[in-house]
Amino acid sequence: MEPGSLRILLVGNGGREHALAWKLSQSPRVDRIYVVPGNGGTANGMRNVENVNGVKPDDYPGLVAFAKTREVNLVVPGPEAPLVDGIEGYFRAAGIPCFGPTKAAARMEGSKTFSKDFMARHNIPTAEYKNFDDYEAAKQYLASVTHKVVLKASGLAAGKGVIMPATNQEAQEALKQIMLVKEFGTAGNEVVIEEFLEGEELSFLTFSDGYTIRSLPPAQDHKRIYDGDQGPNTGGMGCYAPTRIASKQLIEDVHRTILQPTVDGMRREGFPFVGILFTGLMITKSGPKTLEYNVRFGDPETQTLLPLMSADCDLAGIMVACTEHWLDAIDIKIEPKSSATVVAAAGGYPGPYVRGDKITLETPPKDTMIFHAGTTLTDGILKTSGGRVVAATSTAPTLEEAVKQAYTGISSISFDNMYFRKDIGHRYIPARIPAFDKASFSAKATTNTITDTPLTYASAGVSISAGNSLVDQIKASVRSTARPGTDAAIGGFGGLFDLSAAGFTSPPILIGAIDGVGTKLKIAHAMNIHNTVGIDLVAMNVNDLVVQGADALFFLDCYSCGKLDVDVARQFVEGVAEGCRRAGCALVGGETAEMPGLFAGEEYDAVGAAVGAVHKGHRILPDKESMVAGDVLVGLASNGVHSNGFSLVRKIIERQGLSYHDPAAWDPDSGQSIGLSLLTPTRIYVKPLLPLVRNDLVKGMAHITGGGLLENIPRMLPTHLAAEVDVGAWEMPSVFR
């Protein structure tokens, strides 16, 4: 397409449309952009953008007629309503390309019951659900469930039709409001009732030409109106990207298990998707699950993500590639920065609010954009006209800097009863979000005051109560590891061990070991199984002790995380306790370190230390001086991969395009998944080996860990001896074949 040959009709009047006009206007392909109806931002400040008021945005024949008179050759519908109405078909009939799905494909947003059934048909991971078009049936179903639920009006409800009740009584009242009172109009004729999912939410905006997909970085928005994610849902009060929980592996998994299967499924069912697919996800302990589809750019995600596209990344060119089905030739270039958006709303939103207040705008700081939503420009005066009024978006090298600059940008905006959340980005920078002096945001204010607020552990993201709850839940498991020398009681400042009570009549030789589990923890997270890696942690330490001839006496662990999930930590410590029981040692203490900002989401790491003893006068292994040529080398079988080498294991799984939930091909009879098989805990050799040690039948032992046979066997041998290992003398475990 020749430079300057595109004339675009952009339909909508929100912050999303202002951001789209802003980015599209930078394209060398674009000659003119007509925005119907537009807002105060699209009315001023961009050389090739103009608002059109002579035709209504829902007058589709009128829009087609206008497009023909202006020689428009690309239509970009912004909101969901025209797409669900079938605007694409009007322009297709007129021979004008439309960057947006057909009416049939738009059902993915227009009907939540349709989209949930689609997910079920194509095995797209999502919450368990039931659809209802009968109030009494829905009421009875709600009365029968004991788990928390989410209620969704099936039709379009401007992003507000999702209700998350805290109790069954609240759920019944919400159901009544949706289906009988018609709080969301006809959108509530059908209702989806689904299980409440816990985790972190992510939003993916994915370009599609019906075959190929290209995604922008995952973003995280803030739906609730009040700080701390409290209050009713809104269209979105802020957003940031990229998100720290979206690892490369997670993004690849989402594309492979959700996004590509969605686009492929739509095409195979006869309604291929062309446009931008917004997919809302919940990253649960068992992996990503789909919350919803939208068939257009998100708001405020668009305002956050478009500024991250590099200057030479042509949004108009991407849209053309989608409509002409050659997206596979496009690479989307993203700047290595962070972006944050803070939305300023009218007081009272999302309930009733006042329109027509005068807005004062000052020059925003560098790398900060002001995107208009509910604004109008009349006779040169900018006024409020909607609930979400204006947003400030900033880009910076770090998320912390981007958030700080976005709030500085908000300080350049002023109107009566202006409201905005003060905690955008709080999930990952809770102690660094500035507090704002509300008095400085009156209609006449020209300055912004940043003040320090009192900080507590809770405001910094550390939960003392969660830590106390964990201790209460693990006390019984820990106590079950008691052995002569200690009662394994926790809660004090340190663990006690009485050597004489353990049978040592004279001071023994003490031997210590310390180790971790490593990246095997990634698989534990993917499978939401955490007890087996607790066993691994003990095994890696006590096996190091027994090969030196030591009886493992006691164990201590340290569990470090960004946000303490009591259930996950409990599972892990129960695994540690099980490992201690298998080794015959006592779990006498531990540390739980909650460190927001150091770990992403609910990830954790763990290390452990074990102390063992050898009776005075007994041999400490290896006894290299006693070793002679001809001594027999005996190998003890493993349970599988154990706990080393998982960075390589994970890379192999990734390269083969496999999921941890796929069947384990090496063990088809077990019915186990790859993840479950790989989580088989490290074998603990202590109890079988100690009798041999005590009877002085062993000269040396090697614990085969990182480095394998070649590096660990020589560690127990004198320099003048070497070991001969016939690898054909035993059957290799199936996982290695």
C-alpha cells in the first residue's frame, strides 16, 4: 500500500479510540482519520484526525454512505456494540475492509453463554460453569452450591455485568437484580454462574487474520472502583504492562493452549476471527484459565499498550495485514519499557455522576500521554461528558517509574469531584505507590501534593496473620517428626536437640549439609502440587549426610515468597515433614520469609539444612585410605530425575511443544501426566544405608546430584583409583529413555 493512501473511519468516543487515533495518525500509510463521534481529545491536537458529528455511530447505513463520500478504505470499530450489531457486514457489502470480526464471530463477546460453550467444545481451560435463562432454575442451583461463584450477565453490560458475591445471600440478591430487576437490561436475560477462580488476572490483546496471531504484551488492569480492589466493577480504573507474572513460558503456554486454539476453533466453526481478540485470563495455581473474550481493543489496556509499540511499528499496517490475511509477514516491535495508566473518573462513577464540569489540563511531563474518554470540546472549552473522563499514561524503563510518572500526569488534570485510584500497580509495588492530597485536586488546583502515609507490614504486602495461620496449620505435621533428642515443637526462637537423649554418650562428630530444590519448583507451580518438592528438599540434604556415614538428627527449612499462600506453604511443609519421617530426623524449625517485589506473584523458593552425627571412633566416609583396586562398586537405583537438571528438563519439554498436563509417554500404563511423573520425589536412602554404615561394611559413598556419575563418583575416591561403571548392567528408568 502506498504511503498516505489510507483513509480511516474510526467509530467510538472513548479513551481507547483516542489512543487508536493517536497511534494510527503516526503511520506513513495514513492520509486521514475520521472519528465518529470522537471526543475532546480526538477533536484537537492531531494534524490528520477530525471528529464527525453529522452521522450517529449506530447508523450503519449512514456510516457507509459517509465512508463512500470520503473514500474511506479501512473501518476500525472501537466499542463492542457496533461489532455485535454486525457493523462489519455493512461495510463488507460495500466493499470496504473492516478491522473487526463478523457478527457471528462477535458472539464471543455478545453472549457469554455462547463463549463459555465454545470454550467447552474446544477444551479451552476455563472455570466450571452453568448457563441459565430461567430465574427459578438459577436460584435453585445457587442454593445447592457450597463454593464461591461469579455471576455474569450474558449480554453486553459495558464491562459492569460481572458480580463476585462474597456470600450465597449476596449471590441470590445479585441474581435477582440481573434477571428480574434487569439492572443490565436485556443483557441479563441469560446468566452464567461459574466457579470463583483465585489467582492473578491478565489481559492479552491478540491481532488475528483468522489464521495467524500476534499478541501485545500481557497487561493487568484494575476493575474495581476503590483502592485495594474494593467496590463494584467499572470499565477499568488503571492498567500496567508488561506484567511480572507473565514469564516467557507462561506467554507461550497461553498462546499454545488458549489463543491459537480459540482462533483455530472459530475458523473451523465457520466464523473466522479478523481483528483484535481481547482474552481475559486468571493465572490460577493449576495454570491459566479463560475468564472472557472481548472482540475489540480493551479500555484502558489500549491506552497502556499502544505507547509500548516502537515508533516504526505501524498499527495501520498491522490492521491491513489482518484484513488481507497476511499477518504472518508482520513482526510487532515492542520497546523494552514499562507502561502505566491511571484513569480519572467523575465523582459517583460507576453510579450516577455529573456531566458538564469544566476540565483544566496542564502540560504533562515527558513520556506521558493524556488520553481523553468522557470529554467534549465545545467552543474551545473542555468539559466532562462521561464516567471515565481522562487517563494519564506514562512509559519508563521500570514499572515503578512509569507508575510514578502517570500519577504526576494525573496531577496535570483538574475538574470538580475528580476521582482516581491511588494504588495502580499495587500488586507488585505496594510500598512505593504515592498517596495524594485530595485537596490539591479541586477545580482550581494547579499543583499536586505527594505526602507520606504511615506504612505497616500489611501495606507493604506482608501478612503477619497469614504467617501465624501457617504455623497453626503445620504444627501437627512438624510434631510428627519427633525423635529421641527433641519433641519437634515449633514456635520458639530456635530448635533444641539433646545429643545425650539421642543416645550419644560422648560428643559425636557433627556434619552439616545445606541445599535447595531448584527449578523443579516451576513444575510444582504448574501442577499445583507442592508436597513432593518438600520431600525433595529433605532428600537432597540427608542423602549428603548418609554418604558421609552420618545419622541425620534434625532439619531446618527456609520458605521465601513474594506473597504467602498459606495452602501452598502448608503443602510444602507437610512434604518436608514426610521427608523427615522417611529419614528419621526431626523438623525442629523453619523460616517463612514473605518478600513482596522479590518474587513474582505467588512464586517461592526453598532451602534447607540438615545436621547429622557420627559416633566418636566410627569411620567418617569416604575412607579413602582403605580403598584398594578390586573393591566392588554398587549402584542404588533412583526414583527418576530426582531434583537436579530441571532447567534442562523444562527446556526439553518446551522444545517438544509439550504441556506438563500431557500424558507421560515414557509411562503410558500409569496414566500419569508429564508433570506428575517429573514430580516423583527424590529417593531418601538413609534408612537402608545406615545399618551398613553401622556394621562398617562400606568404605565410601557418593550422592549422585548435579554433575551426574562422572563428577560425583570421583569425589569419594582417592586420586590413584578410578571407577569402572558398566552402564549396560542395569535397566535404565523409562523417564530417561
